[in-house]
Amino acid sequence: MAINPGTVIPAGTTDTTDTTLLQSTLGNKNDNAVTTVGIVASVMAYVKGILNRINALRKAGTTGTYSHANNVAEQTIITATAPSSGESITMDGMTLDMTNCTQTKTVRLYIAVDAVNYRLVEAITWLTTDDDGLRLAAFSTARSWRVTIQSAVLEGVARNIPFEYVTEG
């Protein structure tokens, strides 16, 4: 199909081999986003679709405060379940504010190996002489994970421990 110069090509025209005007092939800001390959659409529609997908993958931050009971048993701060899609999720580290703590603590990161069992992948001992911020390293997994804390000695009272972590995926 030959297209004469000056001809306006309807958006979504499949024959672009002889296109001399690129306006309809490139599209414009009013084109709807497209992410399905094979749908006849402009370049702009595909770019919008790609940007929408990228925005969906942006990082999400979670903050909270964990109330650490006055005992020496290992306690779970947070448990995150595996993504149902089977895709991996990346945690860009976790920060714990240990300001309120007066005794040595051990913070542990576990990743599930199956529906029941977890394996220790990181352990950090925080001493009262350390800085008040404690940070777990970033990791990626397609499995469930959890973070625990354990006091070496009784605190005397429950202690609030603010935390934050950021995930993407």
C-alpha cells in the first residue's frame, strides 16, 4: 500500500513500510496505553504501556513499630509471605531504631525453604554501645521471609522498636 506525502494515516494502520508521515505511527499524547504485543497501536501507546508497567514496579515503603516484650525468647518482628505470582521480591534492607532498647539484642533474617521451614541467612548482634540504627542487608527472594529479635537479658519493660523496610517487585 503506497501512501502519498501529506496523507494522514489512521492510528493503528498496520502497513508502515511506505509511511512518509510518521505522525500516526508515532502517535500522540491522547493514545491509550498498550502492553499487549501484537495489538496495532502507535509507538506512543506502547511507551505509555511500558511506563505504566515501570511505575507498577516502583518501591513501596513500610513503616511500623514493634513492641518487644520483656523476655529473652526469640520474637518475630515481621513475617512476609511469598508473592503469589512466584516472582521474586527485593527488600532494599530493613532499618530498626534501637533507641529505646537498654540490653543487647540479636536480630535475625530467615527465608523460607518450603511451606513450613525457614533458614537463617543473616544475624546481627546489637550492643548498647552501638549506634541506635541497625540495618539488615538487602536481598531478593521468591519465598516467604521473617525478621526476629531476641534479648540477651530482660529489658525490665516492653520496648517499642520503630522499623522501616522498602520492597520492590
